[in-house]
Amino acid sequence: MTYGSYLRSRRLERGWTQLALTMRTGLGQSELSKYERDKSVPGLPAIIKIAWAFGENPPILDMAVPKSDE
């Protein structure tokens, strides 16, 4: 699965339009459309905004933050 197809499926699971995701991320609708169609690859700042819009931590942050049992 590509990042674009993952992004689209997560958005549709929530019942969101691209415009709704745009409002939650501050990214442009054409930019999100390019990501979903795998015409462009989001940079780290966009990945973080998208993950936070879904209420998730980007994987890169999970790797950077030490676990409490370590």
C-alpha cells in the first residue's frame, strides 16, 4: 500500500472530504490530492500535520520518544 492510498483510506474511514482534511491540517486541497494520487510525496511537516489530524503520532515521533519502561 502506498502512502497515498493509505491516506485516502484513512480519510474515507472517517467520512471526511479532502476539504475537511484540509481544514484540519492547514494543507492545501490540491496538495492533499497529489499525495493521495501519489503524484507528490509529503515532507515531514505535512506528515506530522496529517497524523495529528487523525489523532495519531507520526511513526518518526514514536521512534524519537523513549518508552517509559526503557
